[in-house]
Amino acid sequence: MTDVNLLELVFPDHTSRIHQMRRNLSGFDVLCQDFDLLSDELKKHSANSSSACQFPTNPITESLDGLVEEIAEQLSEVVHSQVVPKAISEVVPVFIQARAKD
């Protein structure tokens, strides 16, 4: 099975910082756990959907968008510059397609 992490697709230049912050900042880790839970729900939703190749706009992706903003804000504070994440609408199709190849 391909281990594709949606959070790493959204923040490809900050993966090591995210891992470090998750270990050291419990509030940040909780945000990332929420993101991971929604990512898992998105996997289930796309596996059960016949239109898995299309970008699903639904409460899951809308919630992911909100968490991305919060995570980007906290990352920006730590790195002392603005962190611009990739858009959920850009990375979800890649994520779903990678999962479908498994």
C-alpha cells in the first residue's frame, strides 16, 4: 500500500518542522490529529465513491481547508515567515489517485 500523507502533500517544504512541532507542541499535534482523522475519512469516502477521480467538495474537504489555515498560521509563527500551503483542491486529487493505485 502506498503511504501518501495528505498533510505532507499540503506542506511539502515543512514536513520535518511539522514532525518536530507535533512532538513538542500538544496543541499543534491535536490540530494535526484532527487533520489526520479527516484525511482517513476522505480515504473512506473516496473508496466508496464511484467518482473518486473527481475532486469532492464536501464537509470533509471544507473542514480540511479550515485546519490547513490553522496549521499554516502556527507554522508561520514558528518559522517567522508566512507559510503558504498548497490548496486542498490541488492535493486531494493527487492523494485520492495515489490511494486508488493500491
